[in-house]
Amino acid sequence: MKKIIKLSCLLFVSLAIFSCSEDDDQESFSNSITYDGSVFSVEDAYLYDFGSSEGYFVRGFSLEGTLSEDMEIEFSGIFASKGEESFTPGTFKFVNLDEEGDIENYPDMLYGEAYIFTGESELKVVAGDIVISKSGDGYSYAISGVLTLENDEVVTISYDGVFEFYGASESITKTTIKSSKIFKK
């Protein structure tokens, strides 16, 4: 009888230890932008497909959030992943495009133009990695990062959901890519 009780206890403890799911280690997303002590709920997410240029596939991601009727915020950035066939999710490194050298020295996944827009200001992101991952079918992505702005303040972005997709038209692609510092030599 003692063996059965000990065996039952051992089995119970084993199940308790190993029953944790793989999801327990994954980041939870708050679908928010945190800036200047305020947490803004992301209400709209947009994805812009700019196609390929200079050996990279380029997409723009934008998150819009509100705290109240008169307090809004937007995060917007242009991201490039190596390869011209499709966009590859991953960890995107900030590249200071005003100081960075030739495109041959760029990392495989980069962003160099990202901003926070508030009703009062436009602040450039100057440091921090952004992780973008595919989170479902279609245009479902998770995007997160802790970023430093040009005023030395920190902004946190965290979103997991469906992005409203805008494909690249010829005029949008040429205008956006040419005006972007990412591909200027």
C-alpha cells in the first residue's frame, strides 16, 4: 500500500512539473504603446508592402493608439529583411542611417526610420531592437520592442493581431523607397 501511495505521489509531482505548456515561456502582448508614463491601447494596425529594393524586402508597420479622445499616439517604422522574394520576420536591428556606411555592411534585418507621433510631437527612434513574428494566418503579426527616442525617453510597443494590409502601388513604392534613407548610398 505504501508503494502505491509513493508511486501516486511521484506520478502527481512529475505531472505537475512537466505539464507546463510551451506557451508559458512566450511573451504576452498587451496591444499597447507605453510612453511618458501612459499606456495607450492600440486600436488600429497597418501593414504597408513596399516590395523589394537593393536586395531587401521592405515593409512598413504602423500602430495607432489612444488613451482618451484627445490623447493619441502612433508608432510607425520601415523594416527591411535580406532577400527580394518575401519579408522575413525576426529581430530587426536599429541602424543609424545618418552614420552607417555602405549597404553591404547592413545587417540582414534592419530598420532605421521609426517614429512616435503624438498630438504634440514627432520623435525619432534612435536605439532598440524590434521583434516581428508571424502570429497567425494572413497578415497576423506580433511586434514588440523597447525603444529609445531622440529625447532619451523610452517607448514600449507590444501588439499581436491582424494588420490592415496595403499593397505597394508603383508610385508608393518609388516615392517611399527613394525618400527612405535605408537605401541611399
